[in-house]
Amino acid sequence: MAKKALKITLKRSIIGYHRKQKATVEALGLKRLHHSVTQKDTPQIRGMINKITHLVEVEEVS
């Protein structure tokens, strides 16, 4: 059975947002605009994404 993964892409700048949201972006491993990372699909990662849905784009990857 294939493990699920999420491709997370930073679509909006973090300038002007609260420092907790900036820290969440950094914790996900996103470094700059249009940068993408692949993370395992876990409840912890989903919770982090829910806090910054207005900044990122998420795709499911197998």
C-alpha cells in the first residue's frame, strides 16, 4: 500500500502576517515564494496547513 504524501507550495508572501504563521511556513520547510516541499500526510502536517491555507497550495501525491 502506497503511503500518502502532500506537495505543499508557498503561493503568497509571508510579509505582513503574524510571526506564528511565518514560523509555521518555516516549520513546513518552505523557504521562498513558489518553493515546494513534499511532506507525509499526517494529522500534524494537516493542522499546520489549516493554519496557513491562505498562503499555500496543497496537492496529494502518491
